[in-house]
Amino acid sequence: MAGVDTTLLKDLDRRGLINQATGDGELTEHLAQSRTLYCGFDPTADSLHIGSLVPLLTLKRFQAAGHKPIALVGGATGLIGDPSFKAQERNLNTPEVVAGWVDKIRAQVSRFIDFDCGENSAMVVNNLDWTKDLSVLDFLRDVGKHFSVNNMVNKESVKQRIQREGEGISFTEFSYMLLQSMDFSELYRGYDCTLQIGGSDQWGNITGGVDLTRRQHRGKVFGMTMPLVTKADGTKFGKTESGTIWLDPARTSPYAFYQFWLNTADADAYKFLRYFTFLSVDEIDEIERADAERAGKPEAQGILAREVTREIHGEEGVAAAERISRALFSGDSTELSESDLEQLRQDGLPSSVLPADFGDQSLIHVLVEAGMAPSGKPVKDALGRNAVLVNGQAVGIDRNSDPAGVFSQAHAKCGRFFIVRLGKKKYHLFTLAG
RNA sequence: GCAGGGGUUCCCGAGUGGCCAAAGGGAUCAGACUGUAAAUCUGACGCGCAAGCUUCGGUGGUUCGAAUCCACCCCCCUGCACCA
């Protein structure tokens, strides 16, 4: 890796990825040579979700530009819980649980950055390593002494917890900032790490670390935040009716992941291309221009879905997702061959095996059991509106008490498959037992 | 500790004895329209195919009948006091 790409910050800026940075513009100069930077990821579940994608990809952008990235997994901070902009105190997870999550997150994070590229190879660290044996008294004397409570109370990130009615903040969560600040200081000391990046909600924690590093080591370090991802319609990014979009394929299949991005609103598509893909800003501008000229269905979402899915699930994931999408949405799902159907199942289309005997189960019950809806109400509504299709045939509410008839072998595709569509986009593949 | 204000269905927020499964808004789901968009319109939105069943911080009580009244308890907020 020869040299450093000095246009990095400019590119990040063009992508809209810079929210705030410390140092009055000195950061550009600082990054003129290869530096070490870090970003933290707290284990709050056994997988990251797409909320962590911007920081993760930004870390990767820095590495591509010649800097050395450290991914910090918060084995310690995950035990405490970050209060930043959280409306309420959270429950603590047990050390065993968090330790298990740390392993998962470490593996996940590791796939994004390159550990074998010479000088600027990546590293993964765990902040539990330098906190687990630290004594309370040492902590209070060496770290706590550098923080002003007056200052901390005024942080925007905890203000609502301190001022707002109905919710308070425990000392535990209030101390979170000290732990994270200590991370930065430690990484500066141990690895000459001079930049921390994170989401905009991390600004307070990051500046805390910048200050602590200066006070403990007289070190000059920098912080930079990326914007919170927002959607043009104001709803929360990263959620769908079926919940959070996870990076773990076991939680969110590549197909569902791909569909999530494909359903991006026009108003967000180009912004997301800049945030989440490695296409150059010029290329993205060109896509936007072409879409505007053409009128009709834009190409942006398709490109976005393909690029991001490839980033997370690889070429195979994209291929699987596109196979399913094509089969279900463009064309004739009635023409699928037996091996096509088998492929859909392997590609991750939600599927289940029908019971040999339905007993007195209703059709609604069967679909709910399969996870197509959280309760019977929406299914009933859909049945009443001809919005349930079994192998392309609309099924009405009158068939509700006759699942055996609906799913009879005579009507099955290739003798055993049923593609059930509920609404416009929810598909499920049923197979007959045996 | 004292005084005052609160805890309602995913969220916000009405509701102060029956007309309440509980207004309104948001989110969400389905239909029409479309581009597997957006906007708009329509319907649904505690659970149940249904009959019906279970809810309004908790527990008891008053009443033919309670989210609404009473008692006690739990939790949150505000002020004062105590402590310092």
C-alpha cells in the first residue's frame, strides 16, 4: 500500500458522511500521512444491524485510503450501556451473555476490514482487556479526576435523561462516557491511535476521549462523526414490518436484505448510494442524472440493493437474492421448475413444511404459524380482499376452514410445492410433508 | 419525610360510573392507483375464523355496572424539608 489518499476527507464530505470533526480543519493535515483510527461497536445483540453500517464502511474507506483501522468491540462498555440519546435506562445483560455477543460481533466486524495488507492491516481489540482488572480506586483517581460532572451534565446526549420528566439516569450509565474516553486514551497510548470515528450520537463520548487523552498523555487526537441516517419521510431507518435489518444472514436472509434496499424511497436512494456503496460520487451523480432523464422506474434502488448486498453477503448472496426476486416479482412464478423451487428454498425464501394432517386448524392459523403475519387479523383482512394467493390463485375467506383442500396435492406445484403470497410482497414457500 | 402532579391499548395522547376494546394523531398491515415507489383515497389495527374472551401500574373494595369512585401498595416527576 503505497502512500495515502489525501482526498479521503473531501470524498467523505461529498458523500455527506461528515457530520462534525474536532480540530478546526487540522484533521486534513493530520491525515496527510498514514494514521491509526478506531471505531467502537458495543455488543447489544448477537449481531450488528444496518445502523452500524455507516461507521463500519467508513472504517473501510479509511483503510482503503491508507490508514490503519482498529475495530473496537465493547466487551466492557457493553456491560454498562451507552445512555447517549436513549430515552430510558436499559437493563443490564449478564457478563456471560455479553461475552458471547462479543465473539459474534468480533467475527462480523472482521469481515469488513483487511487484516493482511501490510503496514495498515486492521486490528480488533476488546476494551474489556484494559478494564477488567482495573480497580475502582485507580479508575476514580486516574480517569474520573479528569472529568467535570458539571460538564457531563450539560452534554446534549444525556440532557433529556437528566431534565426530562419520567426518566432518570443511573450512575452506571452516566459513567459510560468515562469508559469510552478511556478507550481512546488507551489506544493512543498503546497503538498511537489518533482518530476516533462514530455516529453523530457519539460526539459527546468522542470529545470526552479527546480531552482525556490530552490530559493524561498530552496527546493531540481527533474525532469525527458521521450523520445519523434519516429517511425523507421521517420514519426510522432500518426497520421494516418484520423488524430490524440485521447483518447476520441467519437473522435477515440475503433475500430480505436485498429487498430492504430495493424498497428504498426515491428521495433517499442517491443519498444511500453515497453512504453505503463504494461507487464514486461521480458515478452516483451520473446514475441520478440518468434516472431523472428517463422518467419512470429509477435504477438507483436496484444498484443500491446489489452493491450493499454484495458488500455484506457476497456475490453468492446477491445471486440468491436476485434469483428469488426475479422469480417472485418479474414473471411467472407459475413456470418455475422443481429445481427452481428447491433453489428458492435454499436461497433463503421463507419456507416451511405443511403438516400431514391439519386437524381443525384454520387456513389463517396455518399462515400465522408459518410466520407470515403476527396474528390472524391481517390474514383475515387479506383473505377478505383476495390478497392471499396460493400458487397464483386467489383464496378467499370462505376457504378458511379448509386448509387441506387449499393445500391438496392435486393443486401443488410439482406435486409438493405451494407458493403463498400475502399482500404484495410477503411470500412463503410451503411443501407437503413426505 | 411533607406537599402537589402523574402512570391508558406499539408510540404520543383523550377519556373521570354505563353509549368504552376505549377519541384523535403517528407507526404498521391490506385494497385501489403505481414503478415490488411517493402522494392520495378506502379498510384494518388487544386476542379469536366466529360465538366470545382478556385489557387501562398492582391488590382488594363500593356498585346491577369501574379505565373512571374508595383503601392500601409499587413506580415516575416537581417543590420543600431532612442530611450536608
